[in-house]
Amino acid sequence: MELKWTDIQDIAIELSEAHPDVDPTYVNFVDLRNWVIALEGFNDDPDRCGEKILEAIQAAWIEEQD
């Protein structure tokens, strides 16, 4: 599966699986951005990401953990 920044829910699921011991509430945006870029299947311009996208990914990841 090819992931883009707009695939918020899919990215959250992948992050949850890749980092099962991490509480996403406390992840800073620099780490979050780097972890998303490192996901297998991620294929988007790293510079197209902004704070709003990272906030949405973090919120979806938190929801995925619950």
C-alpha cells in the first residue's frame, strides 16, 4: 500500500503497529514526522507536511490506541 500525507487513518494504524509501546499523546512532531516518513510504503514529499497534518495523524493514532 502506498501512503500519502492525506492517508491519516492508514498512517495512524501503521504507526500503532510499528510503535506498539509508544503513547502517541507524548510524541513530538519532529519524531512523528520522521516515523511517518520511515513507514514502509510511505511515498510522498516529506516537505508537504505541516503541523495540521501531524496533529490529525497524532489524534488518529491516539484514537487507534483506545
